[in-house]
Amino acid sequence: MEGSAVKRAVWEIVRTALLVTVFHLFVSAIAAIIIKATAPSDAAIVATNWSIKCIGVFLLCLVAIGKERALIKGAIAGAVSVFLSLFAFAAIGGGFHVSVWFLLEMPVCAVLGGLGALVGARLRGRA
């Protein structure tokens, strides 16, 4: 990879991670309104949050990552988006909540990001 290709790849990763973070914040805000109305258990809140993040990572990596080295770029974008979401929720006022779930969330989102980017690259390759 030459210099401009590296810059393009870094930009794709950063752009995708930011899109995932914005998606996660937006959909989580909508889910919070619904959750506040229904008052489910803490386990339901964690499951909802995980679902939103996992779906966002997969779909946005599918859409935003280009064909070249898609698996690697998607995996990095998925992992970076977990950190960005952590910092975004901490900045909003949720505080830092690093737990065993966070350590599991990193590889899960990296795998989902890589798979989403790989599927997107395959779909764009056939179009």
C-alpha cells in the first residue's frame, strides 16, 4: 500500500467508526425512551444496547468500508467504534463502565465489523 492508499484506509476506518458511534447514540436514545416507558429489567437493557451496537457495526461496515482489505478495515472499525461509544457515553454522563462485557464486546464487534465489510465487498464486487 502506498501513502495515499493508507490515508484512504485510515479515513474509511475513522469514518465508519464515527458513523457506528453516532448510530449507536441515536438508536440508544430512541430505545431509552421506549425502555423508560416499559421499565424492563437490567438484563433487557444490556441486551438491547448490545443488539444496537452489533447491528450498527455490521450494517455500517457493510455499507461504508471499501473492497480493498475489507476484512481488516472492518475489524479495526468495529473495535474502534466500541472505544468511541464508551467515551461518548462517558461524556454524556454515563461514566466509564468497563466490565467483563466490555472485554467481550471488543472481539465481537471486531468480528462483526470484519464480516460486515467482507460481505459488503463481496456484494459490491458482483454488482
